[in-house]
Amino acid sequence: MAASRSARLTGIAGVVWSWLFVRRKARKRPCIKPGHQIRSKHQSRANCNIYITTELRPCTSYFTMPLKQISNYPELYKTCMTYPAIDNHAHPLLKIEHRNDMAYENIWSDADSQSPALCDSVHTLACYKATAQLASVLGMPSNINDLTWEQVRAAARGMDYDELCKACFGSARIQCVLFDDGLGGVSELAEGYRWHDRYTTSPNKRIVRIEVVAEDILVRIVQALKPSVKMASEEILEKFDTMFNAAISAALDDLEVVAFKSIACYRTGLDISPADPLSSIISALEDAVATIERHGTIRLASKAFNDHFVRLTLRVATKPVQFHTGLGDPSLLLSTATPSLMQPIIRAYPDATFVLLHASYPFTREAGYLVAMYKNVYLDFGEIFPQVSAEGQRGVIRQLLELCPTNKIMWSTDGHWMPETFALGSLQARDAIFAVLSETVQMGDLSEKRAMEIVKNMLFGNANRVYVLHLQPILPR
Ligand SMILES: [Zn+2]
């Protein structure tokens, strides 16, 4: 069931778009000078995502680009703010009974919830912007820049969960989400991927995380071993390969699954070997089996074995394989999180489609180089919204546009647990894309018409093609 959509524009896009609309209709409205802002006023909590433009005040608000830029390129602005988007990488939302289980600061930071680093994250520009923007999305009082993140958290947690989700997704204008449901804790705490259909205008799809598949299979094999019969490691590997290949084949046949994902970056690094001697794979497998025998479970991080099942996937995958790169939580090693380490594996599998996630931040230029040089490499630019400052986001978009063909860039939220991550992921990306492209048009490097085509492809067309979704954009009425 898809959510019913209000014909009225909502959120920040709504504020400014309604201004543009009003401005066209009535030219007698006050002249807006650069450095001035539109203030919005919400009606009531019940319809808090409906905004009416009421007054103009000096710039104190949450917009990042001068209004002059908006009025110079209204069509480009409209496209950036309202064109439907395919979110090509995200994770499910918490079930209502778990809605407050995660630290609110995890909206803008992946630091560990027990770490003082997470406390420090509330002093980042990313947190300040997220706070003001969420206050707007939630329809809080108009002095949004004076509100604290704790006040925003209290308002969000005080809202009916469905209303909160509607406010966030209503602002985000996401038509379809591709959900990686292999994130730890999802099966216990979060909703299934199709549950989210109520907030999008097209049915959502699934991404299969291969480390979860491998762990599940290996645990089942080890648990089925009889203590009295010693199975040779070669035999265990053969059994694993058969079952893993069958699972990948089943996912390839499943129309609900549109991609695979690997978190090699978190486990053993992105220097995935194109080939390993059998003895190394067996030795790594034996370490993994011993861990399962001891603990009954495993977080697979045996390099030669992990690299082995990544290769098994790449050998047959006719659907894209996403790789976590760059920006992530403290459990990854930054030195092995750069996509430049993937060049040998990319060369070894020219028929596999690699999607480098999260703009590979801070290794965006390295990612851009790979995307430009290899036909089978694409770049996602998610997670930097809202984790990086607004200026940083614009910088990332500028960097990826330095070299990347614009038909190989895809947007995502990396939304997870809380609906606010989807709202911020979309609003901030739309802001940043407009800021960068309008500037490029202004410099005379691009026509406004071509810039609009690029936006449509970055938000929708490229993902629709790469993941073979066969969607038609459902345009705002
Ligand atoms: Zn993710």
C-alpha cells in the first residue's frame, strides 16, 4: 500500500516553492534581496507539514543557498526540490515498540553509542543543521535556529510514529527505496522492507548482504557436523560453496532482490584479492569453523575466506554489487576503506557491476577516478547527508562531478532506524545539488536545461537503469 500524497508541497521545498508560486502570481510582493530569507509558519501539530509563507526576515534560517540563485534558476530549483527520487541504499526503520531504542545522535553520526565521540557530535555543523531542518520538518515553532537537538528529539518522540514517518517521507519525495536488510539488529528491531511501501509511491525492493548469507550458511554447516565424524576442511569448503552459490542464484532469480551488498570494508578491508591459493582459503575457513564451534555464532572476518565468497558473488552476479566504502563507524579501518584498493578486483571482474557507496568519503576523488576509468563502476553519494557539514556536502558533489560521468552517479540516504534520516538525506542532498549545479550554470559551464537532466538522472534515472527497476517517475501534481 502506498502512502496517499498530499497535493500540497511540504517541508523546506514547500516553503520556497510556494514562495516562487506566489511570486509569479503576484509580482507586487516585496523584493527579496540576497541574504534575506523566507520564514515559514506552521498551522498546527495535526497538519504540521503544511507551510504557509507569511513573511520575509533577515537570513537566520536553514537555507544554504542565496535566494537570488533560486530566483535566477526557478526551473532547476523546482527539479532539484520536487523530482521523485530512487533511494538506492538504505536500511529499515525501527518497529514502533523500538522507536526510541537508538541514540538520537546516530542520525548525524556513526560514532559508537557508548562513546564520548557521540556526545561530541552534537557540536558539529552537521548536528546544528540537522536540528534546524528537523524542527522545520516537524513543524516546530519558527525560531528553529534557537532550538536544541534535545528539544527536537523530544518533539519527534512525542509525535505519533506514523505521523512522524509521514512528515519525514513527505518531505523526502522518495518514490522507491532499495533496502539492505542485513544490518545487525534489523531482524529483531526493524520492520520488513515492504512495510515501508506505505510511505513511498512505488513498491520498495531488497538488497542481499552477502556476509550475512555466508555466516548463516557456515553456522548451519558447522552445527550439522557430527562430533563422531570428522569432516575434512576441503569437504566443508565444497559444501559451503554449493550452498552459497545456490543462495546467490536464488537471489538472482528473486524479482524482489535488485542488488547485493558487501561489507568487506568493515570486515577485512577493500583490498579484496582477485585470487588466493586454496591453502589460504582453507586455513581462513578453519579459523572461522573453530570460532563457530566455540561460540555457536560468528562475525566472519577471515580475510582469504571473506575474499573467496566475494569472488563467488562477483563471478555470477548479473545484478549490481554494492560495496561499503569510506564513511562508516569506528569498527572499520580507514586505511583499508579507500576504493582505490579495489582496482585489482574491479579489473578481474569486468562483467560485474560495482557500486561504491557513500561517495567513498573522504576518498571521493579516488572513487571518481575508478568510475571514470571502468565501465562497470558506479558511485553512490549517500550517508554524507546529514553526516557531513553543508559546505562539505557541496564539496563532495563538486569532487565527484570533476571526473564522474553524470550517468553513473546515484543518490541514496543510507537512511536507517529513524525516519528523520530519510528526510535529512533527501532535503540536504537536494539543497547541495542545487547549490553546486546552479553555480555551474551561473559560471557558464552548463545550460540550465542540461543541469535539470543531470539532476533527474542523479536522483532517479541512473538507479532506475542500473538496478533495472522499470519505474516511471511519479511527478508531483
Ligand atoms: Zn548502509
